[in-house]
Amino acid sequence: MTIQSGAVALGSQRKRMWSRFQRHRMAMISGALLLGLALLAVAAPGLEILLGVDGGRVDLYQRFQLPSLAHPLGTDELGRDLLVRLAYGGQVSLSVALVAAAFSAVLGTLVGLPAGYFGGRFDDILMRFTDGVISLPLLPLLIVLVAVDLEKLGVPADIAQSPNAGLYRIIFIIALFGWTTVARLVRAETLALKTRGFVRAAHAMGANEATVIFRHILPNVVSPTIVATTLSVGNIILLESVLSFLGMGIQPPMASWGNMLTNAQDLMWSAPQLAVWPGLFIFFTVISFNFLGDGLQDALDPRALN
């Protein structure tokens, strides 16, 4: 096969994948919705300039304002613009979910790939460790770890007390315990791939273990890993929201959709919009990532005929 024919085949394969993805109507709608939410989060500083407001400025004279041109979704209990706060909250919630999911995917691949390829006792050790992590009660464990004082662990005070310390800690803790699903998936795919003809041919041609793993097996486990990672993003958003709702996650004045719900729980009857909007953002984001994952699973399925 020439380079030109290989490029044509690759282009044709990508077109078929895109065609299969387009047939998944809910995945297309979800992708557009997630793109809109991401653009809103990125545009938060520009939104402040456009509306002429400061998202973090407290103005008690502007408390509980109804929607208007100056405040499209009204203001919260401290007089801050609700739309701007939602945009900044999206930066935090989406960043936590995407970064933690990416780290989890990397860790899961680093565990599952060698476990499936080398097998034997090495596989037993890694998988029993994985099973041990899965058996841990995740939410209580996360609450305990989030409550640990970083300064007592030797972290410098200026870092432990920085506004972003809670953000980094949440990402680290979720990634530390969120890799198990990807590890088991990658291991299963690797077990199936290592007996395939192209892998045996690579061995017969004298390829070493590293070449076989990284050139022949790893590219073939990327697609299911992407699907699993996409599906895990919604769960991570829910987990971060639960921790923030319990007061153990992202701490004010930094906004996240979870802690916006926390602040609104005592105002459900007097100002329900303060809970409705972040709740809707969480709901639509989680369900959109789930539909997007379903669409990617259909599009990247190697068994699909067209």
C-alpha cells in the first residue's frame, strides 16, 4: 500500500466515523450544547465587560434583582450578576471534570496496558490492586481526604492557602481514584489485541516489546479509552458538585456550580432561581456528556459496517 492510498483509506475511514456520529442526533445536539457551555465559560471575562459588571463584587443594594438587560439572569444574595457567576463556575466545574478525567485516563492506561500485555503474576498484582481501589467507599474517602489540612502534610502555607489550592486538590484526589474503569477496559482490549495477527507479525519481524505496545497496541485502545473518558466526565462533574454542596469542594469566593447550589439551599423558597440555574447547568452538562459518549462509541466502533 502506497502512502497516497493509505491517506485515502484513512480519510475514508474518518468520513465513515463522522457519518456514524452524525446519525446519533442526541450526540450532535449534546456536542453543540457542550460547545456553547464551554464558550460561555471561556467568555466570562468578556461577558463582564459587555454587561459592565464585576462578577466578584458584592453590592447588597442589588440583591435578588430580577432579570434585566443589565443582569440577564438577575443577581444573587450578595448582588453579584448570576450569569457571570455561572460562566465563571463553568470554568471551574468543566476544568475539574476534563482535567481529572484526562489524568484518570492516563493512569488507567498506564496500569491496564502492561497488565493485559504481560499477563501472569504482574497482571494479578495490578488487577488485585485495581479491585482494592474499586472496593473503597469513594465519597466518604474523598470527604476525608478533602478535609485534610495541607499545611500539616508539609505543603507551604502560601500554596495551601491559595485560592486555587482547593481546585488542584479536588482534581488530584478524583484522578487518584477515578482511573479504575479505564484500567479494566484497557486491559481487556489489550488481552484481545495481543493475540491478533498484526501483533504476531510484528513479533515475527523482530519488533521489541516497547515497539509492539506503543506502536501497535496503544493506538488501538485509544478509541475505547476516549469513550470511557467522555462518559466519566459527567460522573466527575456530579462528584465535584456533591463535594462542593457538602462544603468540602471548591470554596468561595471561587465559583463552581456545586457551591452555587450550596449557597442557594437556604433561599429555595425566596429566590429559587439561584438553585435552578446551576442545577440546570449541571443536569444538561452531565446528560450531554453521556449522550456524547454514546455517539462516540457508535462512531468509533470498529465492528460497524458503514
